[in-house]
Amino acid sequence: MKHPFLHQGGDGYVIHEHSGHQLSIAVFDGLGHGERAVCAAEAFRDICMNAPSYEPHRLLAFAHPHMRRTAGAACMVVNLDRKKRTASYAGIGNISMFFGNQDQMKWRTGNSGILGYRQIHIREMSFPWEDGDVLILHTDGLRKEGMKHLLHHNRSPSELAKVICEHQYSGQDDALVLVCSVHAQRAVKVEEETIRA
């Protein structure tokens, strides 16, 4: 399964299922506004769709030189291993990630920099997950401050995506939030919401 999504503002995602038990998710935001941002986002989406590896570190290292001809992008790549119940991730720029459950929610962001611009430092990290955990990725059109209090309720991924957009939209940029409910034995449920500035 390869599921790309891109809206006019340059925010987008790619979901790719591979190896029978792994799911890779990339959320990205083309830099700038208008056509410039869209072109950068389209370039990263196309790179993701044709990448030789979906491991987060390798995918970003592969994409970086190919993005030099664009305005660049912020991005986060997460690889969910349903057999090992672990997730690995790496990011460049201001894409934010929350993961966990109602009892404990953690926040992570990528390393500073711009994919496709100057030198970048890519650091891949990992964490374990349990059935029913939630993974949330969002672009910088949504405020991360105050986000955690929205997550301590028993909401479906689609409800959570809507509530996050309603409460956290900054009003200054396009925004995308991707909410995933993670399970080892059944399909990962993914919902997204977008706002066009």
C-alpha cells in the first residue's frame, strides 16, 4: 500500500506498508508559500514513493541531496514494526510527534535544519509501543503548546484529528495532522485533517 496525500499549501504525507509487518509514515511541509512550497512537497512525496529504503535515517539521507533543487522541506519519518512492537523515527525541521496513551503521552520533534539545504544531522531514535497507542504527527500550522490536554480522552483517531485542528490551529499557516491508532494484529487506523490558510 502506498498512500500519498498532498494539499495545495504544501503539507502532505506518504504511508507505505512493506515487509509484511512494517508501516512507514512520512509527514512533510514544503518551505515557503504557494507554488514554491507545493513544488518542494511534491518533490519529497515523489522521493518517498521511489525510495530504496524506508528506514527513517536512510530515507532522509537519500532525500536530502535530491531536495537541493527545491525550496526544501521539514519532515518526520516514522517506521512502525508490528512484529517487534517498536517504532523508529527521524526528522528534520519543525514537524512534531506525540505518541503514547491516555496515561502517558510523549512529545518529540526532529533535528533543526531544512531537508535539501546545507548540512543536516540525522538522528534516528526508537521507542516501544502497545496495542491501542496513538501516534500523532503534525505540521507547524498547529500549536504544540496545550496539545497534551486534548489527548487524555478516549477519542477515535478521526475525532482526535478534528479536535486538534479546532483547538490548536495557529491561524497563520496551512496545517496538517495525522492521527494513527497502532495495533499489532490488525490494520493501523489512520485519519488526517488539514486546514488551508
